[in-house]
Amino acid sequence: MTRFDRHEWSVLLPLCLVGFFTNYDTGLLALAAPVIADGLDVSVAVFGIGVALIRLAALGSVFTLRLADRWGRKPLLLISVLA
């Protein structure tokens, strides 16, 4: 078994942190969903659909990465703000 060098740790550690906080956020949102839905005066099901749509919309960023590489970040940011 080989030992990790500095570069491999510098890649692995942030990935582990992202995974941890993503799952932490998901769990916390599941616990807080009834309170948030009550505050917004909607059912938990409707709130869940809204959360799912927001997370689904975040997948669009994966497809816009290539456009950002081609056209640059600023033009794409302006397009997304104006759209």
C-alpha cells in the first residue's frame, strides 16, 4: 500500500469535506423542513418539491461549465442574471 503524498491529500481532503457538508445539509434540511414549510404556510410535500426543483436546477451548472470555458465567466454570469 502506498502512502498519500501532499498533492493527493490536498485533493482528497476538500472532497471529503464537500461530501460531509452535503450530507450534513441534507440531513439538517430534512429535520427543519416541517418548521420551514409551516413558516412559509405550505405543506411539507410542496416544500419538498420546491427543494427538489432547486437542486435539479443546480445540475444545469454542470452543462454550463463548457460554455464558461469557451466564452468566459463574465458573459455567462450576465446571461444568467438577465435570463
